[in-house]
Amino acid sequence: MGYDIGIGTCSLVEPAHVTVQLDNAMVSRLLPGRPWRRSGISLLRFDRRLCSARQAPVVGSEIYLEHDRIAAHPQATLDVDATGQPQRIDMALLLVGMDPDPPPHAAAARNTR
């Protein structure tokens, strides 16, 4: 089942790519343990096809990505300090722990039988 994930504020929409300013929470998901300097300066650039079909990218607005599309095409680049030196990252890290319908607890599963 697909769902959308809000990841940050859109800063640039190009024909093939979108660039988003990330807050600290998203940077820490993509680069666990990496210290950051300031929230909102990190720039994530990814394939525009990852954007939600329900909510098109608009500069200055929150960007929503489709879970299933991230899982299928997880590659992006991240410029953590906005220095112009992006690094490749795996966007699938955003999906860890994001299941909206977690499996039922063992006790609940036994009660449904």
C-alpha cells in the first residue's frame, strides 16, 4: 500500500529533478550520526518522479514523496552544509520505521483467530 511522506520545503523544481531544503530530523535519518550545522541548509536533490501524484511539487511548499517510488528508486544526492559538494545517499533510509500500519502485537494477532 502506498502513502506519501513529507520531507521538507521545495526550493527548486526542474523538469527532471526537485531540490528540497531538509530540516535536522530528515538529515539525521539520511545520515545517522552525522553532525549538522543548521536546520534548513541541507539540500536534497532527487528524481522528480518520486514526488506524490496527489501533491505536485511547488517552490516554497512542503514536498511529499510516494513511499513505493522511494523504495523502487532510492538514489539521491545530499549537500549537507550547502557547500556545493553533494554526496550520494540512499533515500530508502527515510522509510525505516515509517509503516503507517505496523503489524499487530502478538496478543492481538492471537485474539483474531
